[in-house]
Amino acid sequence: MSSESTIEIEVGGPWLKLDPPMVLGEAPIFRPSDNTLHWNDCLDNPPEIHILQLDPKTGDAAGEVRTLKLADSVTVQLFRRDHPGSYICAYYQGVAFLDEATGELEIVKEIIPTSDRGIRRFNDGGVDAAGRFWLAEIDVKAMPWGAGNIPKDYTPIGRLWRYDPDGTLTQMESGLACGNGIGWSPDNKTMYLNDSVSQIVWAYDFDLPTGNLSNKRIFIDRREAGGEPDGMVLDFHGNLWIAMWGAHSVMCFDPTGKQTKTIKFTAKNMACTTFGGPNYDELYIASARDRSATAAADDDGGQMFRYKVGVKGLPKYEFAG
């Protein structure tokens, strides 16, 4: 939902200018132990992981971006609690571990067979407070229809999975067009899941001890207001900060689903967010090139952006396996 009292804030150009720009910047994560920012470009050829040292006092870039070339597309990567230097990640077909030093991928669980790679692939994911990894799929057929244009007689085939530290894999949801932006409320009683192409943010009752979901409901509906909810983080007050693909913005929604702020950027396709910086109150946002026929010549897609929200963000949890 939206409100006439929504605050709109204009932000300048990119915080970090990359040359060449990324094709699709995704999944930024901040590691406070060494003040590094990590993100990926899953559509580059070859796909890449980027790692940047930040100044511990200011949160500014401190040095050059280190780039890892990957053997397959990694769409989201998160840290492992007891394995420094290793990520758990979703690659196009399932779960893998990724070595931060070498970029070597270790396939852990193939979920989508190679024969189905043309109809499904993994997209976004998150780790809950119990250390379980959640990963959501894209329905490849649904993507070209675009936001709001999925035929009414078509049921998307994207799924949501939960991968536990003991290796157990459980399908948790189906019917997704573009699963995105998984997050949890500060009390761990609600899980949120974005479906970008369907333009809906879903909410579920979440049981932390078991990882079970119930009481699915629409939390935010953008089908009339516009924008595709993409990557997302939450702050300590339970506000959702959602990168809104196609809308030049990150939007803030309070715990009731009311839109309170729109932060405008110079890139049309804002893709994914993370909290970081010395006080954990700054958003670092990855964006994507606008590859459409109507792309503006001065669009800053494919660059990294930054915005100080002044509210402390929730950390991104680490996988317990």
C-alpha cells in the first residue's frame, strides 16, 4: 500500500562507479569483522563476485574492488558461521559452497536438473536466525511477460526451498514467478518473500524452532502502484527496505505495510540492498543496467549506491553448516 504522506528523498549519483558497469549487481552483504562488502554480478560473462574493503570509520571504499571469476552463475551468496572464507550460495541449479579466495564452486545439492535449466533457475535467498538457508526460484517462462502481464490462466512454477545445516532439503512454497527478497521480522515471527514479476510481497507466520510457514497473506501489493519488489532488508524497527526494480528507488514500508519513504536514485533498476557501515545504519545497493530499448543514455544502472538511513539494520544471518 502507499500513502499521501510518503517522504520522497533524491539521492545523487553512484557511490562506487564500476567500469564497465555490472550487468546485474546482486546480493550485497557486509562483514563487520573485517569491514568488507561482497556482492555479485550474476549475468556477466563469466559471472563474478566482487569484494571491497571499507573504511571502518566512514564506510567509504578503501582500495580497489577484488574480483573473482566464477564457473557458473551465483545469484546470492551468504557467509557461513563456522567456515571463514566460505560462502553458501545459490547457483542456477541449487546449493553450493564458494571459496572466497579462489572462486571455486563446490556443488552441495543440485535441485534443478540441467534439463530444466531453461524453465527454472535460482534467484535470491536468505539465512534465518537458526542458520537455515532459504532459496527461491525464477520461472524462466514468466519473466518475458513482465510485471503485471502474466496471463490469468498461467500458474508460475517457481519454488521456495529450505536447506538445513544437516543437509535436509524441503520445498516450502510453489507458484512463484520471480522469487526475491527473503527477510524476517525482528522477533522472527514473520517471514517476507517478494515476487517481483507478480509485484507482491508475501508475509507468512514463521516458526523459528521448526522453520515452518503458515498463514500466507499479501503484505504489499504493487500491481497498481508500480515497481517490482526486488532485494530487501529489514531494520530493528521492523521496517522493510525494498529495492524497487524499474522504479529508480528503494522504498521503505513500516510493519503494517504502509509505505513511508521513497529514496530515488539515478539508476532505473535498483536490485538488492544490505545494511553496513560503522553503525550498521547505511544501505549499500546494487543495481543493474537497463538493457531495454527505451533505456536512458544517462542511466547509472550497473553501479553501486549508498544511502544513510539513520536507523540500525538487522544483520544478515550466517549459515550454520
